[in-house]
Amino acid sequence: MPFMLAKLMSLFLLGLIRVLTGSQARWHGCPPKAEQRIYFANHQSHADLVMIWAALPKELRAVTRAIAARDYWTKTPFKQWLTTAVFNVIYVSRDRTADEDPLEPLLEALANGDSIILFPEGTRGHAEEPQAFKAGLYNLACKYPQAVLIPAWINNVQHVLPKGEVIPVPVLCSVTFGAPMQVQEGEECKAFLTRARQAVIALRDV
């Protein structure tokens, strides 16, 4: 019964997202492919998680897990059930102890064969361009080089669920997926993160 309920909620949310946003997936630099990937995208709304999840084909959704802030997405039993049973997210803590490795749950998911969706800004931005990327993406890419890095630009979703609002508004949105990239030999963290951020921004006008 719990599995069926989660399945029904998944279908309901997919239908709702398509009605509200058009849910356009644009595979500009790569095809949707059954390989282990780290998708990294801009972050302007709590709806980003749902939007990029919905943009993936069914077979990829089943093996792709988004990163979600534990303190926000476990505030209520419904949010926790939604993110656990429906989206199968990877919770990360924003209030970490000194001896806690924030990458550990992500590396565990990669070791299990999952693909992941990461928002390298770490928190939502409100400008036209993403904030500077944090080092997590670089560290994951170095520790798990077999995962293919795919940049993505989520367009317009911040207008579907503006900050502070709980009622979504119909707005045409899209997710554009770009060409795979990787950490180059000898490339330092700052240089890679700048390049990765530019790869995401470049998809905005595609």
C-alpha cells in the first residue's frame, strides 16, 4: 500500500508539473542515456528538485536521486514522506559537525550505482546568474571520475513557486542539458568550478 501511494503521488506530480510548466526537457549537448551521471544545475527555487526530476525520462528518474537539505525537507511528516518515498532524495545537513564529511551520503549513492542531481551553489540564488559554485562538485568529480558530469540550466521555475509562496503559478519552464565535461588533468578546484558554472550559464540562451 505505501508503495502504491508513492507511485500514485509520483504520477500526480508529473501530471501537475506538465500542466503548470510544460515540463520541457531539451537535450542540447547529450542524449538521455542510461549511464551513471552527476547532473549539476542552477538553483533558484525549491521547485528545482521537482522540475529536473520531471524532465528526466522514466527510466532515468528511477536511478537518479536529487540532493536535498535535511532541515527543510524533513520539517513536516508530509515533506519527509514526499522526498523519501516519491523522490528518494539524498539528505544533506547544512548544520554539520566538524568531523562529518558532507560528501559521504553522495559518495555512498554513487557507489550504489545511482546518478545524482546536485545544485553546486549550495543554496538558492535570486540573481540572473548562479552564485559561485562550492567545492563539493569538484571533490565528487575527483573522487568518482567514472560518473559523467552533465551541466543543466533550469529556466523560469523560480516564477512557478516564488520564495515564500506555497501556491504554484502556471509558467512555461524548461530544463536544458548540456555536453558532458570532466576535471582536466592537473586542473585546480577554482578553475574547474568557474568552468562548470560557465557551462551552466551558457545553456541559458541555447
